Amino acid sequence: MYFVTIKHPDYVLFSMTPSERAAVALTEAQAVHLLLRDGAGGWRVRHRWEVARFSHTEFMALMHQRDEPADPEELLQLLPPELR
């Protein structure tokens, strides 16, 4: 799976999955957000953690050799257990 990086005014980095159902974003405060599409087509923060504990790059690299899951909630399973 790959990510498409675009500009988003609320984030330093904002990268979407190919289906655009999920995104990984980095805030100026060094927090990583896993976002999912809401019913209106916007984004809602589904989970957040500190970049020092597990970087956005590490999270995205875990998906390099995987297919995008049909259910974006499955992305949470890739986090270390202590961050879920």
C-alpha cells in the first residue's frame, strides 16, 4: 500500500490511503493522528499518539508490503499494543 501526501491546513504532514478512506497526519505539536472519513466526507480523528512513541513514518512503513484493508479500522491493529 502507498500513501498520497497532500496539503491540509491543520497538519504539517497529511497522507491519505489510495481509497481516501483513511489518513495519517502529523501535527505541529508532534502528535500523530489516524483519521477516517466521516459520513459527510470530512475527516475525524480516530486515534492519536505521540510521534516520539511511534512515528508516522514507522506506521506508514508497516503497510509498504500490504494491501489496503477493506475496513480502515483494521489499520489500528498495526499499532504497537501499548498504543492501541
